Amino acid sequence: MEGPRLSGIGMTSARTRERLVQRLQDQGIADRRVLDRIRNVPRHLFVDEALATRAYEDTALPSASGKPYRSPTWSRG
């Protein structure tokens, strides 16, 4: 599935996803399965196009269908 929409440029790039992974690791998330999902799931494809630049922030966003996606760290506690 690697292609222009997955690898992207700018805020949707693999580098941007990797920065989110690094921030999560810095917050103590060490589960490789979680980090690999964050690294490989193209969140920008699941949110409204207007919010694609925010897809890799640690924040909840509405999906294109209107259902909310929780922030990557929502279940930590």
C-alpha cells in the first residue's frame, strides 16, 4: 500500500509519523505493537481532509465519517 497517499509529504510523511512515535516513547509508551501501529497506520487518510495536517498530533480528532478518533495516549493512566 506504499504510495503517494501513504508516504505523503509534509505533515503526512513517514518522518512526521516517526516524530509522533518518538514523542510517545518519550512519554513512556514502550509496547512495540502500539508504536508499530502508530508508525504504519496512515491516520491522515481517516480524518477529514481539512484536518489531515493534525493527524499526527497527540490529540483526538473526528474521522471523515464523524466518529471521533481518540488521541494516541488516551488510554494511558
